[in-house]
Amino acid sequence: MNILLAGFPDSETTGAGEPSQAERAEVLTVPLGTNSYEIHLGPKLLPQLGHLAARCVGGRRGCVVSNRSVARLYGSQTVETLRQAGMDVTLIEVPAGERSKCLRQARRLYHQFLAAGLDRASFVVALGGGVVGDLAGFAAATYMRGIDYIQVPTTLMAQVDSSIGGKTAVNLPQGKNLIGAFHQPRMVVADTDTLRSLPRREYRNGWAEVIKHALIADADFWALLEASVGPLLNLDTACVGHAVRRSCEIKVDVVRRDEREAGLRAVLNCGHTIGHALERIAAYGHLRHGEAVAIGLAAEAHIAVSRGMMPAADASRLEALLVAFGLPVRVDAPEPTAVIAACEVDKKRLAGKTRVPLPLRIGSVTIVDDVKPDEIREAVAHISR
Ligand code: NAD
Ligand code: GLY
């Protein structure tokens, strides 16, 4: 069977002049009662942002938060479409990079929101990757006890993961995302054309979360990814559109069942316990988030195999797929005690127990709360070069 053709939409099947399936925007709904919102997904969406935003935010005044490189690429187009829809918007730039996800930048945003005249009826647009989305979302969640915001994700990481689900946060030196709030966006507008300007490393970075979603929930999607690495890395419109949509569907399905991570939502943290620890040890910046998650997935799969919970062959397939997408699964030997200590920060958040999602096989995951320091030590040895 040709899995690629069987699974991905064929962009050649429509008549002349009609948009192909790959070119049509799709709408997913995140059903969360009064917090429900739409995810608009597909090419050529950014010019429609003003019209879409007018449907979902109450006020007319807003700020677009971005970083310099994204603002240079898409800032004026974003401001223009919002102004054409009758909105009064100010563009604010934050420095690029994970280190911007901090309280100092959040405070800077509050001052700039005030200077721009934002009130409780105003809105924020987060234009950029996960860093801008988490930071601007956090500022929107806390400014005047919470104002509306719209996610306009421009990295693969943000389109398949961080723009969805309402987790907003900034980091502390002690750990990632330690200060944050659940605050759902009013809408997500993910224009897949913006992925074309992403640096290769950033593009590869996002695949870690797509692979994670397939690993925890969908063996068929996994097989599709395995069979389609080439077209996906070459930005084939139909293949990428399908993979982004399926990834979003998996995340939406988890979030709709457990919006505030009472239990199930923790499965989305697969690879993140050790991944976050590595990211923090690397002092936020040397390892991209997706790279840290890729290594974390390899480490946590090793724990699952050692416990006899996951077939070793599936862990090998996981590492092979991560490597095929250009992601690392090994790292220069981190100090095991530092990794264990960084994992302990997670533990403090959960009254002495770390909930670690461990894969059972491709397409299935469970959550355990008894991972021992020695298991982390052994996993660190496994991922050390
Ligand atoms: P990022 O936001 O740092 O963006 C990566 C780089 O890409 C930046 O330098 C940016 O300037 C550049 N960029 C963005 N869009 C571009 C485009 N279209 N063209 C050219 N350059 C572009 O990194 P990221 O990987 O998007 O996000 C990582 C962050 O997301 C981490 O802080 C992570 O913790 C967070 N995250 C949050 C959630 C959540 O649920 N809230 C989920 C996953 C990740
Ligand atoms: N990225 C993990 C979550 O959204 O829950």
C-alpha cells in the first residue's frame, strides 16, 4: 500500500481554477463551553485575520505582540488587515528567544499596553512562535485581570501545539513555565504559508511535538509520518497541511477532555519531564524546545523499555523517526544529578510526585508517578554521547 497517497490528501484531484484540498483553510473547534474557540488552519490566512478577528473580539483597540524578525516579515501585513477591519492597533516588539519568556518582559508589555490605551475590552494578538504566544498570552491573562487574545502562530511548534489549549507562562531561573495561567485564546489563526520563511532548524524543531502527538495517540498517523518524511521536510503543502491538522486534532481532543490538566492532559507532557530539565540545564537557548523534547522522548522511552512497559523495537522506531526529522536523540553527557534536581522542580509542583507520561507502544501512553532517581540516571546515560 502506498501509505502516502492513502493517507494524505491529493492536491491534484480538483478541477482547474478551484482551490485544491491542500489550499483550502480548515476550521477546527476547541469545544470548551464558554471558552470555546475556532482554529483556522491553512494557507493564505494572514490577510483574512482582520475579518476573522472582528468576529471574535469585543473591542476595537488592540496590540500585536511579536519579535523583530517575525514583525519584519509579517508585522505590517498583520497590522494592515486589522486596521482594514476597523481596529486601532499598535505593534509591540519583544526580543527573540526563550529568555524573553520572563517576568521582566511581561512587565514591559503591561506598560506598553497602558501606553497604547488598552482597557478591559481590548485585545492582544500574539504573532510569532511559542515564545511570543506564551508571553503575550500570559500578559493578556493578567493585564486588568484578563483580556482577550488571538494566537497567530508562525512556527510549526506553535501551529501544532503551543497556540492551542490556553497554557500561558513565563520562566523563572529555577524552571520553565513556573509562573503562568490558563487563559484560552478567542481564536487561533495558523497560516501555513508562514512556515516557508522558517529557518530549517526551527522547522525541524516543530516536528518533535508532531511525533509526540502521533506517539501518544495515533499509530496510523505515525505510519504516515514514517512514510512521508521527505515530502514533509520539503514542505509539501498537502502533506504538511494534513500533518498540522491531525496534530491539532489530537491536542484538541485531549484539551477538550481535560482543559486544566486535572489528569489526562498530562499525556501531552510526554518527553517533557527530562526535556524541560535538559532545556533548563542548557540555560534556555542552546537547545531549542523541540530538540530538548526529542531527547526527552528518547530518554523517557528508555525508562519505559527498562520497566518492560514498551517494546524495545518501538523505542528504536521512535529514535529513528526523530533522527529522520533531523532532531537530536543524544546530548553531550549532562550531569545526572543536575537532571534529577531539575526534574524535582516538577515534583514540587505536584505534592511530591512527578507525573511522567511513559509510552506503552507507538500510539499509546500511560501516566506513572513513581519514576525513581536511578531510572532518570540510567536514562541520562542512555541519551549521553
Ligand atoms: P520561538 O517562539 O522561539 O520561535 C523560534 C524562532 O523562529 C524565533 O527566533 C522567531 O523569531 C522565529 N520565527 C518565528 N516564526 C517565523 C517565521 N514564520 N519565519 C521566520 N522566522 C520565524 O520557538 P518555538 O519553538 O515556536 O516555541 C518554543 C516555546 O513554546 C517554548 O518556550 C515552549 O515552552 C513553548 N511551548 C508552549 C506550549 C504551550 O502549550 N503553551 C507548548 C509547546 C511549546
Ligand atoms: N504542551 C502541553 C500542554 O499543552 O498541555
